[in-house]
Amino acid sequence: MAKKNLIEKYKKASPEERRMLAEKVGEAACNYEIKIRGCAQSVLAAIQENLELGNIDVYKSASGLAAGVAGNGEICGALLSGILCIGVAYGRDNTEEFTRTSKTYQLARARAGILTDKFRKEFGSLRCNEVLSKIVGRSFNMRDPEDYKLSGSIPEIHDKAANVTCRRTAIMAIETLLEDDPNVDSMMEVKK
């Protein structure tokens, strides 16, 4: 199930140690977003470095997820990176398991659903444009050069988005990664 990383160590940690880790990861995600820009890679880098999860290829794979997938304002890139981390930690890892009967597939899917539910409850939507509108009062079309420039020229807007979206999403992702395994028995199919 969980690959070589620090997840099992932190699953055994006290609730206070887990909370402190989540806060540390949230702070790192916020700082990365302010420094490097790109919610997806910011959240991913913070989780990767604190849980020793994944590698540079996983980080690179998140390049196009920012601003709601390639700047389209759709599903939040920070959320997608949290889901990527769940897949790296718990997902199926060989072609023998490419079935819906795979317990690792069902566990990763269930955890991704838990994170998605937390995110929707926190922000009211999974869509980047709607989350930004809620946090900063408007959305930006990141594929439009003028709107793209505007979004980056108002530091308080970017910093507020980083402090809220990246920080909170990283915290929720850590909580979800470290929770007890969800019950997926009802989702398991009988192998034929």
C-alpha cells in the first residue's frame, strides 16, 4: 500500500504531531505559492518534501494543473495536487492491479473523495474561478494576457489566495493522507 515515505511514521504520531505537520506543510505551500507561483506545484512540493513522497517527475507532472488546469479556471490545481499525492501514496502500482477490484485503487479513490468533499465544504466549489471569486472577490482568466498580468500585479490578491487556498488545501491533504483507511469493502467487486 503506502510506498517508502513518511506516511506510516506520521500515521502513528499523536494528534498534536499530525496537526503540527499539517500546519508546517500548509505554511510551506503558502510560501511556495508566493515565491514560485503555481498552486498545484506549490502544494505538491510542500507535501513531497515533508512526507518524502514522490519525485521530481511527479512534481513536473503538476506543471499544467495551476489556475484550474492550464489556466482554464476549472478544477483547482491545489486540490488536484493533493489528489496526486494520495495516488502516489496509496494508488495501484502495477498492471496486474488495473482492475476495479484492486483494494489500492479503491482506497486511493476513497481518500480522493474525502479530500474533494473537504475542499468543497471549505470553499463551496471545486472550480478555481469560483474559489477565487469567494476569496478575492473576482476570478481571473489566466489564458488572457491582460488578466494574467493583472492577477500577478496585485500582490495582496495573490498573497490572499496563497494564504487561503494553498495553505488550507495542503492541510486538508495531509489530514486525508494520514487518516485511518476508509472502509471500501462495499466498493470491492468480486473478481471474475
